[in-house]
Amino acid sequence: MVGRGSQHAARSLLRVAVLLALLGLGLASPRPGAAQDTLHALDTNVTVDFPTSITFHVEARGPRNITRAEVRFRVEQRSCALAESSGLAQFQPGQRVSTSWTWDTRKGGDLPPGALVRYRWILRDASGEVVEAPEQTYEVADDRYSWQSLRQGPLTINWYRGDTAFGTALMAASQDALGRLDRSAGARPERPVKLFIYGSTEDLQGALVFPPEWTGGVAFGGFNIIAISIPPASLAWGQRALAHELTHVIVDQVAFNCFRDIPTWLNEGLATYNEDASGNPLPSYADALKGALDAGGLISVRGLGGGFPTSAQQATLAYGESFSLVQYLTQTYGPEKLGTLLTGFRAGTTADAALTQVYGFDQDGLEAQWRRHIGAPPMSQAQQNRTPVPLAPAIPTFEPYTVSTPTPALEATPGSTRAVAEATPTVRPLSWGSCNAGLPMPTNAGSHGVDAATPLLGPLVLAGLALATRRRKR
């Protein structure tokens, strides 16, 4: 009897344990339909057709028909106004939807490889409930190539043609350029810089939207990204070109403001001065400067403050003079004052005011001192009153977003894009600036058959280094 009683008790305990387990499972399991009690995004992702479009995808579910799906996105880029863009997806309302919206980047300017796009979806259902999905980040990738990568300090170099030694040599040249810029102007990187080295001009231009056929490199200052064509056979040229463009990006970091650009003679002068360790200008610069000095045809300092001349001969002279001006300031007054001058521009100070504050003279005073230094006669009254030479205009482009007055959330017209501004100061239109390093373009670099000796285009165009700093112009 004891044995049967023990067995009965054991069975009773087992039944109780099973019952408790079932109750536990019932408590842990959702009630029928409970998973759909809340409107939420099941999945968000992007697909890219580089460089022409980015498509944002969302899959969502809810207890009531989902009637609206809006993606809001912004590019991680230096700007004077925080803003984001908006796209409204088209779909048939339902409790579960899968939809998308495509950003045509051909209408928004180049979005370089390595750029960061932050996006989030905002959903609304028939009851008016609104849910915002967590923000996601996508790093723009040119997946046409298998990239190698090398990182050192603030620089990351990416390349796909050439061996490890090629990438290492480019990194060494870039690090040397940073050191020279620090010594000559006290300018140091404030944010990381990404460099993408394309194996040919054709490959590079395939990564850009509507590029000029001579483009061999672009510096996206607002993104801190450089994309440039350097075939392994043109390593020496590439090292010098990288130093030039890297200088532009760092100077842009140090001196950027929302009111005006630094004078072009200072920006280009620093870039050409920092191209290599010799401290000497390219022969073409020196020859152009000497010829203008002998002929009395120097361009005034004020004339070099905006764009550069369109004629190849005058453009070469502009680079030569800019090099000489920066060399004079550095060697005469030291790199500390030049560094102070650069940081002084952050307040939006005019060139004359910044020079006077640091050196005690404005651009006219600099002109007088520099002319004495190189043995040129003082600028005549006629030269001072002369109409400036025609300057190369900036090449306009569209921004990925615009800035507008804030509007209520979720009120965009279906199928439209809208910019929602978090701050709305008066801003100048964004534009491309142009820059050429003045370096002879290697004939094997893929220049669409353009002869490097063509006098019509000149060495500056053939350098194929167009600076796109996303700066603001007055």
C-alpha cells in the first residue's frame, strides 16, 4: 500500500508540475493578435545604385490600416543649418505593408563614397497613431570595386588597384603633407579624412554625377572626403596631388565659416606650397611669375581673392603668385602668424580685417611688401583702378537638401520631398568651387585622349583636380 501511495503522490506532483508549466507557457505567450496591438516597423534598409540613387525600404505592421510612410534623411555633412529631407512612399493601405522611396541623387549633387546618410521612417495608421522607427545609418559605398583600406591617425586611404606598397606609399606622402602643413601654417586635422584612390580617370568619373570630362580628382570639403584618380604607374604625381587636395580639406576644416570664403590666393597658395618637401614652386609657376615680373604683368593680390583667370597662362601665373605670397608670409613672419590668420577667418572676418589683426597690414599692404620682396615696382594707380581680369566662375550644383521654414510633421504632399529645418538662418546658396593643382596630368592616367601638352587647356585643367568644397559664396 505504501508503494502504491508513493506512486500516486508522484503522479499527482507530476500533473501539478505539468499544469504549472502549461500555465507558465500561457502567461509567456502573447494573446492572439497581441503582436499586432502596436504599430511598428518590422524592418528598414537601403539599396543603392551608386552614384545615382538610394532607395529606402520599410516593412511595417499594425492593428489598423497603415496609411502613411515617410522617410526622413540627412547627410552627415558640415552645414550652417541643420536640415533633413523627406520622401513620402506610395502604397496600398493595409495592416502590413512593404514599401520604399527612392532618392535620385542626380538631382542633389554628388554624394561621395564614404559619406554617411542617416535616415528614419515615420509611420501613421488610420486611427492617427504615429510611430517613429529608430534612426539608421548607411555609409555610401562604391561597390563596383574590391577596396583595400589603410588607416593611420586621422586618415583612411582606400584603393583597389596596386599592391599594399602602393597604398603605404600614398599614406606616407599624406602623413608627410600633414606634417608640412602643421609646420608651415599650424593647421592640423580636426576631423577624420577619407581618401578614395581610383585606378583611372574613367573609374573616378563613374563615381560622380555629371563630372567635367577633365576631372581627375575631387575634394569634398564638407564631407572631409577626397576622391582622386591615381594609377599605380603615376605614384609620384599622385603623392603630390594628394598633398595638394589634402591641404584644401584641412584648411577648410580650420577656417570654415558661414559668411565668406578665405581668399583664393591663400587657399591655393597653401596647397601649392605644401605639395612637396622642397619648398620650391613647380617650374611652370616660377617661369610664369618671372615672366610677369619682367613684363610688368602681375595680377594684384585683390584680383586673386576670388576665382582664378580662365586663360591657362594667367591661371598658371595666379598659382605662381599665390605660392609666392604664402612663401613670403611664412618665411618672413613665421608659421604661427599664418596659423592665427587661418583660425581668425572662423569668425567670418574679411581678408583685410584678418590680415590687419595678425600682421598689421591689409591686402594692399601685403601687395606693397611682397612686391618689394620679389623686386617688383609698386603697383601704379592705373593698375589699382584697372578692371580685374575675368575670373573663372564657380560651377553651381544642387545640394542633397534645401533649407526652408519648418513645417508641421507629416504634412508633405504625397510623392514630394520636403526639407524640415531645425534652424533657419539666412544662408548663401551652396556651390562648387574649382581648383586645379597645376600638376601635369600623367598621360596614362586616363584623360580621355587629351594631350597633356595642349596649350589651349593648359596644365591647370590637365591636372584634373577639381576642388568641390561645398563652400558658400556671397
